[in-house]
Amino acid sequence: AMRDLEIRGAGNLLGPEQSGYMMSVGYDMYLKLLNDAVLEQQGREVPVRVECSADLTVAAYIPEGYVPAAEQRMDLYRRIAALRTTSDRDELTDELLDRYGDVPPPVEALLDVALLRAAAMERGITDITQKGRQLLFSFDGRIDPSALLAVCTMASYRSRTQLTAGASPRLTLYLQPKEEPLAAAGGLVEALRLHEKDTQQADGASPRKEETAHEK
């Protein structure tokens, strides 16, 4: 599977180039290529995935100096991508501390990206893309347009968001000077979650039972 992926342009995935390739194609595409290659080698059908893609300018990877064994790095990439809650993250972080020592910033960022994607999927976000100092959020049909409008009119977002309505709404968030894209994306997703929670409580509805990345 590794060699099959190398043929697709990844280079030597078991060598020091692997993290650079991941950064060039994006974390999500990297994992998709890796998983698809494994499934194809096993003769299994490659499933169609409906997930949230996050393409942000952030150093999020596992340094070779932190986890020297390539096979272990690959396994960790898959496990990190599967994180859904802060409990999952805490458990994996404890394991990393025990096995490899203090978690370096690029790995912390990788964990943050995984939780961002999990929380974004719960909100109906299908894509988060950074273009310069803008973050573009794409939504599926599940999103309540009134929720987007409510967040865009909040004091912290009123002057730096642009909403495009339609069957698949899009929201543009303009980053403030020195604002980190990962933190900004997480903040907006959290604002949507809190608005949904407040709306459910006001309507007397029960909040979602599933535990999201920000709720525990």
C-alpha cells in the first residue's frame, strides 16, 4: 500500500519526506490517499466519504524526531484523524507522553485540527479553506440559515463575516491581524454550537446526545 501511494506522487512515505508531502497535499487528502491505497491493496471497495475537509495554513504533523518509526507515525495519523471528543484527545495525549515524551507543537496542532473537523461535521460544515487572510466555510443542507445569520451578527463577527445564502451556504471569515487560522476556525464553530444549544434550550428540546469535541 505504501508503494502504491508512492507511485501516486507521495515519494518515500517511510522516509523523512513523508511529512513534507502531507503538508503539500493537505492532511485530509493525505489520509484519504493512504486509506484508499490500503483498501485497494486489500481488494476492498473504497467508500464515498462525507466529512469536513480542513485546509489551513498550520504546521500540523508528526516530526520524525518525535516518532522515529514510520509505521508508528502512520498509525498515529490514522488514530488522530479518528478523534471525535476531548476525552479521545486526552487519552491519546497521555499515551504520547508515556511513549514519546512531551508533545511538540506540530502534534498539538494536528490534534486540534482533528477535533476541529469533528466539531465542524456536527455543525454541518463540509469544508474549511484558508485563502490568505480569509477562512471560507461551506455547509450542507442541514445547517439552519438563521443560525449562520445569528452568528454573523454577533459583536465579535459582525464586521468581519460575509454570508452567501443558497442550498449550500458559504460563510467567509476575515482574519484579524495576528489571528491564528486554527483558533479562528475553532472559535466560529464553537459559536455555532453555542447558538444551537441556546436555541434548543429555548425551544425546550433536548440537546444532542452525542458528545462533541467542545462539549466535554
